[in-house]
Amino acid sequence: MRQALGPILKTLLFTILVPGFVTLYVPYILLGRTHSPGHGPLAWLGVLCSVVGTGIYFRCAWEFAVRGLGTPAPIAPTKFLVVSGLHRYVRNPMYIGVLVVILGQAALFHAPQLAAYGALSILLAHLFVLFYEEPTLRRQFGDSYLEYLRSVPRWIPRLRK
């Protein structure tokens, strides 16, 4: 655990700067200061989605720091390929968690502009995964990553082992 302290602190900093910016600052700007949460079932669904998405992100960030001994940041990547936790079911659960938070905010605030922002965000994440992340991980982890590619889907979770 002591070995993971540095990666945990770096992951917290990354989380504030990148996912924090994407899930808090940008929605705040898109909504404006006068937008307030809605009421009713859609708003409660939004709260639930925001909590679940945040939990997904932090669970995966923990795996990166403790098992991978690195961070989600490309400038401080994991030393070991992380295939545990939610990564056993889908290759990109952190991006999914962030998207679920954004869509939760769209529901909570009854804000279609946030849903559109979520769609744009996941499109950009997909392009980043295709053109940077996957080629980089192939080079870094070789055959073990190729086996992971074959056995775990990119976006739609596989619910069986």
C-alpha cells in the first residue's frame, strides 16, 4: 500500500483537473448560474446516475493507483496492465462512469444541452481510445494487452466471465 501512495495522490490531482473539469466545471458553464435542479423522478434518476458514475470512476481510479501503480493520466501511466475490478467486464469503465455522471446531471437539471455535451464527450473519448490509448497500451503491454483486447469489450460491458 505504501508503494501506491504516490499514485493515489497523483490520481487525486488528475481527477480534480480532468474529470473534475469535465463533470463539474463545463456543466456549470453550460447551465449558467441561474439553473437549478429539477424535481420528480427524472431528477432522482439523475442523482442516482451521478452517484453511480462517480463510484465507477473512483473504483477504477483506485485500481489504477493500487494495482497498476500509476494514474489514469497519460503522463503518469500505470506500470502494470489493470484487468481487475470493473476492467474485467469492460475496457473503458472510467469513461463510462464520467458519461453516466454527465447524463445524470442532464436528468437532474432537465438540461438537454448536457445530454448533447455527454454525447460529444463520449465521441471524443472514443477517438482518444482508438487513436492514442489502445496503440500506446499495445506497445507498452504487448501480448497481454492483445489478449485483453480479445477477451474484454471496449464499451458494452460483458456480464459473464
